[in-house]
Amino acid sequence: LPESMHGAGSPQAQRIMIARQSNLEMKKELAKKIARIK
């Protein structure tokens, strides 16, 4: 997986930090606007 290539910490800890920093809810809303879904 790309997020675990650098080797700093466990892969699960890296996934948690990526999820925290990714702002998934904003991206979901943006995708809905692009797809014109309410």
C-alpha cells in the first residue's frame, strides 16, 4: 500500500492518520454536488 511505503510506524496507525486528515465528509459532499445528487 502506498501509505506504508515510508516505514514510519505501523500501517494501521498510518491509515488512521490518513483518514483523519483526508476530510472524507467534505469530499463526499463535493462528489454529490458534481454528480448533482441531493
